[in-house]
Amino acid sequence: MREAHVETTVCGEVFPKDEHNKTLVANVHPLRWTNPEPAPRYNLVVIGAGTAGLVTAAGAAGLGAKVALIERNLLGGDCLNVGCVPSKCIIASSRIVGRMHAAAEFGVRASTPEIDFGAVMERMRRLRARISHHDSAQRFQSELGVDVFLGHARFTGPDRIEVDGKTLRFKRAVVATGARPTHPPIAGLAEAGFLTNETVFSLTERPPRLAVLGGGPIGCELAQAFRRLGSTVTIIEMGSQFLPREDQDAAVLLTAAFKHDGVDVRLNTRLKSVEVSGLQKLLHLERGSTQETLAVDEILVAVGRTPNVEGLDLEAAGVQYTTKGVAVNNYLQTSNPNIYAAGDVCLPYKFTHTADATARIVIQNALFLGRKKLGCAPRLFGGPLPLVAGGCSSHAPLTTCWFEPSSKHLSALTIPWCTYTDPEIAHVGITVQDAEIRGIALDTFLIPLRDIDRAIADGQEDGFVKIHVKKGTDRILGATIVASHAGEMISEITLAIVGRIGLGRLAGVIHPYPTQAEAIRKAADAYNRTRLTPAVKKLFERWLRWTR
């Protein structure tokens, strides 16, 4: 068993202990850090220094509030340390390999790329350490004026938190403790050992054979990346498609991309049990009535995330929670109106940009709405959030509330997201499936990338732009983009939804030629052509004849 090279982060330690990780730790969990003496009372105490906590603390301190920030492990949270930053560094390397494999199609003769996995991971650690300065304890305390406490926090009352033997009193508090990988109760899995996003970036040796359990964003991104970096990869998904929240056509294209890269795809497949045989791990799989055993060297588990609510003594503060997270209302208040929550600990959509957005809501609501209750009953947002901006009717099923002009509302967010496979899959608003469930009639405009000159020139024709509008109007309700840089393209659609800019108006937006984003303008042109009804066309014909 090769377990020494996959050690996880524990109490400020990060493996391997090279110069890059020493720099990282010196920034985000200094080993000789001395916690400050608490202020008599804080305007805001933030528990958790991931994206939601950091944005909340920095924003509140920038407005003049007295803020304390508590973190038991590494500042920067998942995004910096075991999520967005390291994964995108590795994906960047894997994309280079993918392009090299396709070089012959571009008239470039290239030998088979020689992949130095250790160098790929060293590059990731170097760049992560470089970026970590932005989230450093020293920067937050010295430059931003936040009191940074390293240690485990727990509530000792409705307005008190204890950390490192010291009591912090607060007017408002924010729970932003994030989430951790879910560990499925599969027989033999724990005994065999497995990787998660919290441990996979500590690898220094490439696993020859890797099984990826779960076809969500993390599983899909890393399955493709490790395959391109030289591992034999099998991805196992219980459902009938990868990325179950995505457009079905997008999932079909992703499956084809996986097969093209040589990923062994197992859909509708269940992992029943795991056993160890020598240095290998035997996965017993079931697909319908078919049984199979798969031998691998490592298992990456990516089947979901569990909110970090344990050990906070939330009961002492009167904060309601379940295993699905902290219960919040539409203003992100908990059952204690002076305590808020933000980010993965209370949201079903666990994205860095969503954590950032909810932190901004908390800053305004916690600091500027006084002590009065806002009128929403707290509940856990366990179902899909309404993803299109709207008034009270758009979130009435989730809460019973009244609005205040100065308040910010969770249900008003329009949330885009992107899965960074190759091609990328970006989405905003509703899908066809969402519309069917909610009884919303749609008109859909689909532009395949094979019809876009730049995509043809780039050799990236496998993709599309699909935009949904409310039937009979040009009001955009949702979109899915599958393209090499779909994440960069989706913001135009998100802006149109937030700004209530109709699809027809996008036809008048000049897009540089040639770009793949021209597909968005073509979708707008397609909508405008639907307005040319036979009656309107006949009127135009009469006008043209009259003006000859």
C-alpha cells in the first residue's frame, strides 16, 4: 500500500513539506501565530476563513466594523488549498497534453508528450503558494484590520464565542465553516483507503490506475485531467449521465470527450464493496444484473459534500441546523437573528462564487439592518434555489417574507456555474428539465459550434450555445454553453438575465470576429428571425415594392 504520499492537511500541516507548502503554511496558518487580545465587543465575528468568511471579514472591516475572524485550519479554505486553485493548475497542465495529442490535426508534428507528474504537482504547489498571500493571516490582520484567531471556535451563548480559551462577544456573527467531502458507507472502502479533494493534491507520484467515484464536477474534472496526465482512469457514476444538474445534450458531449481521451466510462454503475489484494484495490461493481471486479491502485471519492456543523455548539447560540447544513432565511439569518450563515455550510450550490455572493449579502444585512427581525422564517435551503432574479413570487415557495428596500435577498441571486472539463460546460438559469417541472413554456435557440468560424479554425467544433427564453418573448430564463472557454462566455448571458436584457437586443451587440462568443449573437439573430411572421413579411414586401 502506498499511503505515505497522500497524507492530508492536519492542524496547519500540509504535505509534502517542500518549500512551496512551507510558504503556503506561513501565509495561511503561521505556526508561531499569537492570537490577539479580544476586543470588548465585536461588530462581527466570522467563524471560518474560506471564501465566504474572508469576503465577509474583509468587506465588513473595510466599512469600519470591528471584526474578528476565526479559522481552525488554513485560511483560504477549500478554494485556495484543496479546490479551485490546485485543481485548475493541474487542469491547465492536462490541457497542454490534450492539445499536444491533437497537434497532428493542425499540421504540427509532435512526438508523444513526456509527462513529468512530479513537476506538474510541483508547479501547482508553487502557484498555490504564490496566490496564498492574498488570503494570509498577516495581511488580514495588519493591512485590513481584522483580528485573526487561529483555533477551534464554539458558541458559549447567543452572543459569545470561545476560541483558544478566550471569549469573543459580538453584536453579529457569521457561520462560514464550509463543507467537507462526503464519505459513502461502502463496505471495505475505509479499510482500503481512498483519496478526496482534500488529499489528492498531496500526491507526488502518479497513480497508475485510478478509479473516480462520482460524476459530479470534481469527479469529472479530475478524471479527465489524470487521464491526460498518464493515469489509466475509470469513472463510476450511479446515474445515467454525468453532471446530473446539467443539460442532457451537454452531458452526452462530455461523455464522448471522456471516451476520446481514453477514460473508461461506467454509467448506471454501483460500487458495492472494496477489498485489498496485495498492493491493489479490488472494486466490486454492479450494473444491472452484471457483476464485475476492477483492480486499481487508488480511489478518488467525489460523491458530494457535507456541511461542517459539528463541534460549534450551535445549540448554545440557538442556531438550528441539520446534517444538510445551517438553516437560514432569505436574508441568510439563522434562527438566532443576530447570527448569519454564508457559503457551503448553508447552501445547496457549493461554489466559490456563490460563497462570495452570499458573503456580500451578509455584510449588508448584518451591518445595516439594525436589530429588528426581517420577517422570514429560517429554513434549510435544501432544494434548488430560484436561479433567475425576480420579485416575491419567485421565492414564495421557499419562505414567507416581506421585503425591505435596504435588504439583500438570497433568492434574488442569479447563479452561473462552470465545470472545467475540456470542453467546459457552463450554465445559468433554468434548464429544460427545470422548466418542465415548473410548468414554464420555453422557446430554445441552439447554435452548434460547428457553425461558428472561430470554432472551426480552432478545431473545437464539439459544443454549442443553447439559450432558453420564455415562450413568445425574448426574456432569457437560462442558457447552457459547451465550449473550450464556456466559463468565460456565460457571463454575457448572466448579465443579460440580471439586467433584464432580452435576447433580441443581444443581436445588436457587436462581437469581435472571429470569436466563439459569436454563437451568442447568432442565437439572438435566430430569435429575431422568429419575429418575422408571414404577416410581417408580407408588409415588408409591400413596402419594398412601393419604395422601388
